[in-house]
Amino acid sequence: MFHPSRYLILPPQFYAQNSPMKLENTKLFVFNERLAQELNLDENIPWDRVLAGQDLPHKSLSLVYAGHQFGHFVPQLGDGRAHLLGEIENPQGELFDLQLKGSGRTPYSRQGDGQSPLAPALREFLISEAMAFLDIPTTRSLSVVKTNQRVLRQTDQEGAIVSRLAKAHIRVGSFEYFAAREDKESLKILTEMTRKRLYPEAQDWLEMYELIVSKQASLIAHWMSVGFIHGVMNTDNMSLAGETIDFGPCAFMDEYRANEVFSSIDRYGRYSYMNQPKIAHWNLSVLAGCLAPLASPDQLNHLQDILDSWEQKFNQAYLDIYAPKLGIEDVKNLDKSMIDNWLIYLEEHRLDFTLAHRNLAKLLKQQDLDYFPKTESFELWLKRWRSKLNEEFRPQQIVELEMNTSNPTVIPRNHLVEKALRLAEDGDLNYFNNLWSALKTPYQIDQSAQAEEFSRPPLEHQKIQATFCGT
Ligand code: AMP
Ligand code: MG
């Protein structure tokens, strides 16, 4: 079922009602059939038109928000090229915002043209799909539509609209917008709407804040566990639903490097791999600052305590996610130094993050593997690892199975994604579709020859050094 957006019942200061640009001869370029089936999309709606922003059944709107971009406060941002079309209800009764991105100018466009080139739209589609099949909370995408418009960036490119499904489009920046204006009434409305919509189990906003912190801790731990670097963790790109949102210059690393950065605009490494937990904490402190005006002195202390629990929450989430990756059943048997030392070893020898984790399981059956350079410290590490496993008395096959279903073998490696996008720009979607298909079973390599290619790290000349927002 497709319902009108619930944001429409908010007071007018929250959004601008406006329509996507009028377009002719659009083309549904990529469609997520499987997701459409899961959502049980209403067959009476002409989705190919709706996903192009035409013939909309409900009023559409763009939301306002503010945000800290690379640490600098911008008092007004908002959906500058996005339109919310309504809410899709799946057969389980869950509701998802349906939003188009690249669908034209809005009152929040500032200098922008409201459009998106094809490649970043496809990139968002592909990487959000990969995240979903890795079981990492994320927005989803139903489609990429070619707009039949030219979009001028560094070069002249084809325009596209990507559709996005999210539990909600409420960002830390949504709160900052009203906090900066000292508009307490609107803050209260936004807080209550967020609680009802995303955290109905919370009795009050403080309980909600604690749940937000926990969700975010788990999300970042998930990212870290697969080598994902978001690249633009501005406060306007952090969702209160704890979903990965806004796929710009994001990338999965190949060789492990703690300070890895891909985004061409992240010159100082603010959003590097290792900084992600710290930045999430920082963003959550901004959110706490926005909520503070609602607090009594007692509640203020409590708010601070919750914010201060970040490190403990994140470390616990990280250990919980890492234990099965190392084949350890009881997380109490895993201390963080074990992960740290493993990662130091990977970095020292420039090992591929994904392949190294995957290959570790092979050391259950054999003493050593050519893949792993022999060093004294690694021998010691292995000894410690084996003794932990021995202490748990689990059959080897069980441990192996657990490791192989916790360490993916197919991830959207940068060079593969770039190749898929370049070919798609030339009108050939074959490679894109094959990669998309392989990403649906990240823990196994299927029979096709290409799937094997998709699990291999890049050769030296295939490595991509920088990623671009491309917006
Ligand atoms: P992002 O970097 O995608 O998170 O975008 C940051 C802000 O810039 C958001 O308010 C976007 O809506 C806006 N924006 C990005 N690209 C465009 C564009 N081409 N036209 C209008 N607004 C844009
Ligand atoms: Mg954004």
C-alpha cells in the first residue's frame, strides 16, 4: 500500500510542498524487482511514472534541515534535489518513506541544479543493495530512472533519479535546524514524531536518545567489520533511524589501512576509517545539544551520562560483531587487543581486509597458508587465537561455518563498482547486473566465472585511489 507522507501533517516550517520537475521520455533503467515483490507494491500504480516523479498519487514535499559539514555549521540545508512521495507499507505493516533524489530543484537547492548524474545514482543503488545483503542497516533503493536531461558537472553527463526507501528521513541536522533558531516548540514536535515513529518502545525522549546511541554504535561497528568507509559523516547525513544513508564517496577498503580515506573532498581525513566511531560520537553530542533545551537539570545529567556511554556501547557492539568473524563463540573470550593486533598485522603487510578475514578460516584446518606472511608476532597471535578456540570446544566445522558466514567474500570493491558504472554509462548494464547479483550472496561465490572475479582484490593498476561525490 502507498500512503501520503506523514510529514504532511507537520506544521509548515518543517518542509516545502513542491513537485519533481516535469520530464518526458524518461527511462526506467534499473528496477529492484525483488524488493518490489517484498514490498508487495500496489499494482494499480504506474510505478515507472511515479519513480520518474510523474503522475504522483500523493502530494510531494522536500524537508528542511541544517547540518555540520566537515565540522562547520550550515544553518540551512534541506532536500535540495529530493522529493518525498509518500510511504510504502509492506505486508508486515512496516512503513518506509519513498524519496526521489535528483528529481529537480526545490526551495532548498541553493546554487544546485537539483539533479544527479547517472553514475552516483547507480552507485547509491548498488552499494545500498550490498549493505542490505550484508545485513547492515541501510536505506534501500527501488530504481534508477534516466531523466533524458543533460547534467553538467566536470563533464556533460546523463541525468538520473534514484529512489530511496528509509524508515524515516530524520537526521541529526533536522534537529539542528530548529535548535539553531531556538524554536523549542518545533523541537518538541520533531522529538515526539521521531519517538512515535522510530522508537515507540521508548517512554520519553531520553529513552529514545539512549536507543539512538545504541543503534548508531551497532551501525558503526557493522561498517568497521566490513571495511566500509562512509566518507561524508556530516550531521545531515546521519539518520536517527540508525540506517546507513547518503551514499556519496563511500567505499569498501581493499588493503587494510587504519587511516584510509577515499573521498576526494576529505583532505584532512576527518571521516577516515578509524575516525568513524569518534565522529559518530561527535554527531551524537551535537544531537544531545539540540535536545538539551527540553531537559530539566536532572535530565541534563542523564543526557550527559548517555552520551558518555558511547565508548562502552560501541566497544561492546564491535566485540559482538567481531567474535563470530574470528570464530569465537563467547564474546567474553575476546578482548579488543586481539582484534587490534590482528589489524596491525594486516596493515604491516598490506593485506586485503576482506580476503585476510576470509582466509583466516582456512587456518583452522592447516598450520599455515602462503597468503599470511610469517612473523614472530603473528605466530604468537595465532597461538593465542587457537588456544581461545580450543577453550570453547566447538567442532571445527561449526567454527568454520560461522567464520564463513560472518566474513563476506563478495563486497562492492571500488574497482568493480567503477567498472560497472562506466559500462552502464555506455548503456551496457550486463556487468552491473552481474555484480548486483553476486552481491546478493556475499558469503559465497556462485558458479559463474565472473563471480570469482568479483571476490578478487584489485591488481595494482586496477586500484582506485579516490572517490567523488559526483553530485
Ligand atoms: P550531500 O552532500 O548529498 O549530503 O548534500 C548536501 C546538501 O546539498 C543537501 O542539502 C543536498 O540536498 C544539497 N545538494 C547536493 N547536490 C545538489 C544539487 N545538485 N542540487 C541541489 N542541491 C544539492
Ligand atoms: Mg546528504
